Amino acid sequence: MFPAMSQLLAWACRNVLSIDEYASYFDAIDPLAPYKRWTTKPDIYQNSTSKEMAKRKIAVQTQRVQAAFIVRDSVDWSRDIQVLCDILRTGGLPGRETAEQPLLFFANDDLEYQATFPAERLGMGAFRIAMEAIYNRIHPIPLVYTSYGKPNPFVYGNAETVLMNLMPSLLSNLDVENPTNSGIRCFKTLYMIGDNPKIDIRGARQAGDPWFSILTRTGVFKGKDNHAEFPADLVVDSVEDAVDFILRKECGS
């Protein structure tokens, strides 16, 4: 399990708020809110009395934020960057004096991804770049953060560990010796199939042995030849082609 996720689960037992709910407790924290046609008012407002909400509002405003986790793409960049900057430069108490920055974690650092629109869309990595640039302009101390997800080699190591932990149950009904008991490495090859050279293939290359990278022309990458900066071990047209290659290599013709 990622350290960030372990901390998130630990803090979940205490007090975790979405940014939608958190921002709703601070009047005028988003100066553009009156001009936005959509609403992000949390369900908690529908299930609580005005007295309960007033009490909770005071509690939230006076409790220091210990950490911020960015685990999905922002749907309101202007508000989210504003609120996060308020939290981070005040030590977790928006509107107060400058203080030590709380912890900040990003679930991934994908600059762009392929959606249904023909051109790539900006991802969480783009949001991080925008927020970091703004924060570093308005605060004398640079933003400190931890980014998980691909291409962080830790992700690939974690995947290998998960597979190793599954080995005993997968082999329990087969007359096969469990390689984890011998202390040797379980896997001769692990395959990474992805369509983003800067994220998927780069991560597999950084992770090294036993990872074998396969780049598909199904998303971000559409080139005829291999990617120049982050070349894969194999380039194919589709995920099906990648699976066919793996089956031929591992199971024979």
C-alpha cells in the first residue's frame, strides 16, 4: 500500500472533507462562486439543521488542516487552486497568518491523457504545474509535495509486491512449488502495456528488470515508429496485439 494511502486511511478515521465541503464553510473564499452556474453544495447541507451546520462551520474554520490529498482531476481549477493555496501557505488555517505548509500529496502526475476528444486533455500533472507556479509566485517558500502514480518506480515495485502476495493463493490448487518460499525472484518478466510514453513507458524503464514495456497506438501515442525520448521494448497498434505478443512469447505458438 502506498504510504500516502496509508495516511489517508488513518486520517479518514478522524476527519476528512472533500474540497467542495471544505470550501463551503468559508464565505467568499471563492470570489467567482456567484458567477458559476453549477453547484457543488455537499449533501451534508440537506441532512443537517442550521444549528448543526453553524457548529460544524466553526469547527472546520478553527481546525488546522494536516494534509491535502489530490486524488482525482479538479473540476474547478480556479477555486481549487485558490483554496489549496489558502490552506498551504497558512499552515492549514485559511485567512490566518503565514505558517508552515501542511503535507501535500498527488495521486498521479499525468500531464495529459486521451479522452473522447481528438486531442489530448490536461490531467492532474497539469493542475499540479499550474498550482505550483501560482503558489511559488505568492509565497516565499517553494511548494513541497509528494507525487505518486506512474512514472514513479514505486508504483511498479508495489505492483510486483502485490503479485507476489497473490502467488500462494494462485498456486494453492496446483502441483507447483511456490517460488516465494525459496527467496528467489518470482517473475522472469512483468509486462507494462500503456499508451503514454512519458508516463507508462518511462515508469517501466525506470523500474527496470523484470519489466518489459509495450507501447500501444491507442491513446496519447500515435506515432509510426518508437518514441524517441522514452522508447518501449515493443510498439504495437492495440492492446489486443500486445496481449497476443505476450501469449505467443509465454505460451508458445
